[in-house]
Amino acid sequence: MARNRIAALEVIGRLRRRELEEQAGELSKLNAQVARLESERDTLTARARAELHVTSPETAPYAAGFREAVRETVSWLDQEIGTLNERRVPLEDRMRELFREAKTYDTLLDRARAERAAELAKREQAQAEERTLQRWLRDRDAVRS
């Protein structure tokens, strides 16, 4: 019985860890996308700051258009980052739940293994005591004969 329980807990634990790894991979992809978009936004913002110094009246109309394009692009990037962050929240919640379940199964598995080891030790002790008793009875009978 304990052997079946241990085997079942091992399978369930492996399944939970696998699902946890899948969720972690998906979360990692989302984090990479967020990082890429944030990097693009920061690069664009820095470029705009560096290039938006109007040095002549001829470049003023182009600077205004460039400034507006940068503002729109940064706004779009911020929206995309926000959307990705919203998708991350349920993944992180699921990962926490899976981690908690995996730890619970690990604890149950450790307990089942300890119980099995205790049962085996108790059985071995009983067998050793029985062998000792049999030897003592045999020796006692040999002395009486």
C-alpha cells in the first residue's frame, strides 16, 4: 500500500513540476518581450532627447513632427507593455499555486517514504527478534537433551 502511495505521489509531483516549468517558460517569454519593449521605449526616448534640440528655424517643423511621432510610439509601447504585464499576473498566480502544490506533494512523499522506512525497520526488527528467540529456544533444547 505504501509503495503504491509513494509511486502515485512521485508521479503527481513530477507532473506538477513539469507544469511549473512550462508556466515558468511562458512567463520568461513574456518577461523577455516586456524587457525588449522597455528597451525600445528607453532607446527611442533617449534618441528623441538627443535629437530634439532645434538649431535652426528650418528644422523646427521637422522637430515637431518627430516629437509627435516619438510620443505616439512611446505611448503605443507603454500600452503593449501594460498588456503584457496584465498577461503576466495570472501566470505568476498559477506558478505560485503550482509551487505550493509541488511542495505539498513533496512533503507528503517525504512523509510516506519515512513511514515506509519505519515499517521496514519495524519488520526487520521483529524478524531479528524472532530469529534470536528461535536460536535461544534451539540452544535451550540442546542443553536439556
